[in-house]
Amino acid sequence: MSFPTPDTLYPVTFPDGTVHKGNVFLSAAIDHPNWEIGDYTYASDFDPPAEPQDWAGRLAPYLFSISQDRIIIGKFGQIADSVRFITDGANHAREGFSTFPFAIHDPTRFVDYPKTLRPGRDIRIGHDVWIGAGARVMAGAKIGNGVIIGAGSVVSGDVPDYAVVAGNRATVQRMRFDADTIAALNRVAWWDWDITRILANEAAIVGRDLRALLAQI
């Protein structure tokens, strides 16, 4: 069975041999000091950037190389079309009488402007997280393993492992599994296995065979 390596830029090839350029493994596409991306995490876009290096700006338009915050995503993430990460670089100072960012319009003050804002808050996303189309993930969000985020959701704060969240502001709609199963899945941590072992156990992973997975540890 052929499976792309995590450094493959375009991991989807159709049966006719056509490479699908609207789907990328992000660790192969993004080279940015403020991004940390796990293996096999992909993003999709119906109108993909022309150049691979532009995926960073497409997904997180306010995350600059001088930013104080980071985006940290685990392995096997699934990021749908039009998802955006709204980092603290999008914020304006709110303590004064006006929120207008005068300094960014003055080249001599532009670089120092981020220092006038509160310290940047990292966005942290666990393993095997599915982010639905058009979702917005806000600065400081901490999203657990196995979370499903509904299309168009605005996510902030902490999201527990294996929750399904939706809405603006996104709230937990239900838990995917009971507490014992969630604890067992985190103990199994199949996403840390090598890809050969994962593929050998694919049926158990996608087929909800916890007993078979526990037998592997």
C-alpha cells in the first residue's frame, strides 16, 4: 500500500494520476518560525495559494515573523476550506480612547507596534483534530485531541479532548466518546506510532475497535 511521506507537499493523487493541489501537508508547505506542525496534518482550499509558502499567510494572515505568539498543531490534523487562525497580531490596543493603530502607518514605528499590545497567546491544537470549513480559531485557543469543530464556528478558550463543538462562540455540543474511552485513546496515542504500524491498524482506528488498539500497547 502506497502512502505519502509527511514531507510530501501534495499528498492527494487521483486515480488518473492528477495531483490535487488544493490539499497540502502543512509541514511540507509552511516554513515559518511561528508555526509548529505535526506530521500528516493537512489543509484544503478550493482556491489554493499559487505558491506553497503562501499557505501560512492564507491560514493565519496576522501571524508575522515578528509576532510573539505561535500556532502549534499536532499530527493528523484535518483543516477544511476557508479556516482562519486569528492570532493576537489582529488585535488593537484597547486601553486608550481610540483603538486606531497609528503606529503601523509610520514605518519608523511599525516594528515596535507589537510591543504595545499584550503578549501574544499561542494557539494550540492537539492530534487528529478536524476543523470544519470556514471556522475561526481565536488567539489563545487550546483544542484537545480528537476534537471536531463545526463549519463556521468561532473557537476560543479550552476545548476538551474528543469534544464536538459548534457555534459562535463555539460550545460543546456533545462528547464523541465516554470518559473511559477518551482516556484509553489518549493512552494508546496511535498518532505517535510509525506510519506502517498505523496503516496496519487502520481498520481498528477508523472502525472503533478499542480492544484491538489496546492490544498494541
